[in-house]
Amino acid sequence: MSRGDELAANLAAVRARIAAACVGAGRDPADVRLVAVTKTFPAADVRRLAGLGVTDVGENRDAEAAGKVAALGDLPLRWHFVGQLQTNKAASVAGYAYWVHSVDRPRLVDALAVGAARAGRRVGCLLQVSLDGAPGRGGVAPAALAELAAAVAVRAELRLAGVMALAPLGADPDAAFARLATLAAALRQAYPDATAVSAGMSSDLEAAIRHGATHVRVGTALLGGRRGLVR
Ligand SMILES: *Cc1c(COP(=O)(O)O)cnc(C)c1O
């Protein structure tokens, strides 16, 4: 099977999973957007996915993302930054990201705003919430979410788009995503435009869709296993 055929089959399977999960949850599949997480895979794969109708692409390292953005500038793609983001890379990311899903501290907000202003862009921000307080995977504590939201909301260069979370390792994803849904609802009360809920990956997208995910971030199920660095 050619790589193109393989990606087409994987994409069809992922879209079928999303559709089935939406049916199960009584939701409209049009309300769940697929972000194809292409980290570690070549720009050629992103081009193939774009040819198959993928519009939203996720990356988690600035250097890799910037290279793909440059190589694929002819395609109408939205680039999502989904990984932990160092403050000193924020200005670069603000130059190409449609959304940053991993906004989790005020200093990063400041750096993104400066970078967005410099690039003459407005960058969407999802506040990444740590649902278990475990260090190392990023995310703001739920208790600090409102303060972080306010820091984004006052920045004209940024747009507060919603929340993002990873299910805690080894935990029940339904419980985690239910908690995220509660936090997302509270945020929407204060910021009605912050409607996005980025949750669910290859292994748990059904649970995320049950609990209101609007964006699922899928890598492995689309592209296959990642070699080398596990990240
Ligand atoms: C890699 C990654 C994904 C995709 O994970 P898969 O299990 O390969 O689908 C989603 N979200 C983030 C933040 C990631 O780093």
C-alpha cells in the first residue's frame, strides 16, 4: 500500500471513530474538528493529508513546525501548537500558529503577545489545564485558570479560544474529561467566545467527545507509531 493509501485509510478510520462517537453522544460531527498531529513525520505526509481534506495540523516543537510551515506555505493549513512551549520559542510560534493549545502561565502569555504583535497577527490561545497536578506535562492548576484567562483576555493580540487538557496517565479519561467540561463551562460563563475544548488523542477521543471536545488531536491513529524520541 502506498503511503497515500495508508493515510487515506487511517483518516477514514479516524473520521469513522469521530462520527460514531458523535452519534453515541448525540452530537453533530461537524462540531468536532480533527487536528492531525504530524510531529516527527515529514512535510510530505502533511501535504498528503491536506490533499485528503485535512485542514488543521498540530506540531509540538517550534523548529520542526517552522520548517513544515515554510515548506507548505502554498497550502491553506491552520497550524496548531500542541506541546509544552518554552517562553523563548513563543515569539517564533506566534508567527505561524493559528492556535496555541498549551498556554499555561502568565509569562508565556506575555511572550506570545509580544510575538504576535511583532508578526502583526492575532493568535488563538487555549488554556492548558493540569487535571492531576502532575509536573512535566504542563498545564495550569484549575484554581489558577481564571487568573490566566484574564491575562490572555486583556491582550488584543491574543484571542482566548478555550481550554485544552491531556487525560492524566493511568486515570479514567471519562472522569478527567468530565472535569475539563466543568472547567470549560465556567470559563465560557465569563468569556462566551471561549468555546473550544481541545481534548482526546488516538487512545481516548471517544471519551473526549462524550464530554464535549470540539477539537481532537490525533497523531498515531492517523500517521502510525512515532520512532525514536517518545513525546
Ligand atoms: C503527540 C500529541 C498528541 C497526539 O497523540 P497520539 O496519541 O499520537 O494521537 C496529542 N496532543 C499532544 C499535546 C501531543 O503532544
